[in-house]
Amino acid sequence: MPWNKENYPDSLKNFTAPVRNKAVEIANALLEEGYEEGRAIAIATSQAKEWGENHDQPVRRKED
């Protein structure tokens, strides 16, 4: 199931929008390559965190 900005895995809900969107992009690409959902989410989460850190993006949303 491909994800988008409004519909994404619950595990990404605490990420900032740029990092979450990158994770969705990566996860969707992995799904197209045949990865199963759980594995795609895990890989995408790790790579998106790294992307955020390398682009000086805050990774997690601040608690209200």
C-alpha cells in the first residue's frame, strides 16, 4: 500500500514533516522494489533520520 503526506504509518507520526515525507518517499520506493511493508518502513525510517541529520532538519516534532 503506497503512503502519502496524509496517510502514512503510525510509526512516523512524531517526525517533522520533511523527515516524514522523505521516509514515505523512501518506503514507497522500497515497496515498488518488492520489499515487504514492515521492512520498507524500518529501512525508510532509518534512512530518513539520517537524511534529516545530514540536511540540518529537526527529526522529531517538539512536544506541545
